[in-house]
Amino acid sequence: MGVVNVTPDSFSEAGRFREPAAAIAHARSLIADGADMLDIGGESTRPGADPVGVEEELARVLPVIEAIRGENGVSISIDTMKPQVARAAIAAGASMWNDVTALGYSPESLPLAAELGCDVVLMHMQGEPRSMQADPRYEDVAGEVAEALAARAEAAMAAGVRREAIWLDPGIGFGKHMTRHNLPLLAGLDRLVGLGFPVLLGVSRKSFISALDGGERGPRERLGGSLAGALAGAAAGVAAVRVHDVRETVQALNVWRAITDRGIAGP
Ligand code: HH2
């Protein structure tokens, strides 16, 4: 899954694709690089990002969805917590609703997801974007994240969302201490995969990579760590990885798969 942020303030791309035309060109390059899915977002989730109104968010994402829908069989995910944005994006051609609040932002979200019938990504976050990194706490982070997401999946199904439509995401960096929580969560991904839903993993360019590499690497200097995270996810059985660097990730996954397939099948 390639990331397309149509925002002025995303942590990793800092406004490079704020204009729809630049975002459309970027989306096309990610498709050419081998993305199966594109995740299109019009509001940054980083701590301290400016909130965006519905009209502004729609003005950012709809032109991109309309331009690329149907291109090369790519499927489109809308990264939003707002039900109004999800509804319009699905009507415009998106087939997945990626919600960092696990459909918890509005009471309308769960019934709307059932009504739309689209795939949904339920992502785990402790707290809310503005304050989530202040003092996150867990006893057993991998177990607690799996338990919380299982409960959200139950709530979604109780509201009428089909089981087959549900994806889970551990929310790396969302209300998690840089190393004390993100690392055991990644090491314990099998707990989440074991729930039986497809898992989406977003590690790409996140801050904990810099924390493990001297502390001063900017988002665009975190490719090696992003690839390591994608491969750790693949080894744990995640169904998709959400990444900024599609071409490099496709290459890493292809090589990893060629090696592991050979290991299973023998020479
Ligand atoms: N991470 C970000 C945004 N959305 N959605 C899911 N399901 N999983 C993630 O890990 C995830 C996400 C943050 O990354 P990015 O989109 O690059 O930054 P920003 O939110 O600042 O636009």
C-alpha cells in the first residue's frame, strides 16, 4: 500500500504533494513502482498537526481519487476519521476506509461502514493524536493491542460490518513509546495476526527508526529501517504494509519471498 498524503504538514513528506496535481503524479508513480493499493489522506495525524474541516479535506482527496480510480487495477483506500469524507471518497471510487480511530471518532462511523459495505482498517491508538505521545502506558503492549482491536472488530460486526471486510492495524507510533512499546509490539505481531483478520502494518519512516539510529535521522533518511520493519511484518504474516517507498519495498519483499519460498520448497 503506497501512501499519498495530500497535506501541507504530514510528518514524512512536509507538503510535497499538497496540490492535487502533484499528488496525482505521485500516485501514478507509486502505481508504476508496484503498489497494489494507494492510501489517500487529506489530514495529517502527527501530534500537533492542524485539524482540517470536511470541505477542505474533500477538496484535497477527491480530485486524486477521481483521477486515479481504475488505473492499472489499483485499489484505493481513504485515510480519514471523518464519516462525511469516507462516504464521499467511497462514492468517488475508494473501496477501503482506513481509520486511525478504528471507527471511534464519530457515533456515525460504525453504522456508516456497515452501510457502505467497503473494507475497513481498524487501527489501534491509545489516546488522541494531539496528546497520544505524552505518556502512553501498557503492561503487555502486544496483548493489549490485540485485545483492543478484537473488541473493535466485534463492535464493527455487531453494527453490521462483514467479517471479511475487516482489517486490523497495530498503529505503530500512535500512543506508543518510541522503543519500549513499538518494538515489543512489532516483535509480538503474531498475537494480532493470530486473530484471523488481515493485518495492515505502517512502519514506514516512523520516528522510532531514528531513535534506533542515533536520534537525528529525518523522515527521508529512514529507508533502511522502514524496509527492516516491512520484512519483520512479512515474516509475521501481515497481509499488507503501508509505505512511502514503494519500489524499494517491493524489491525487498520480492527478494525475501524468493528466499523463504525456496526454504520451504527445498532446492
Ligand atoms: N500511519 C500514519 C497515517 N495513517 N494508517 C494506518 N492504518 N496505519 C498507520 O500506521 C498509519 C496510518 C502516519 O503516517 P503518514 O501518513 O506518513 O503521516 P501523516 O499522518 O502525518 O500524514
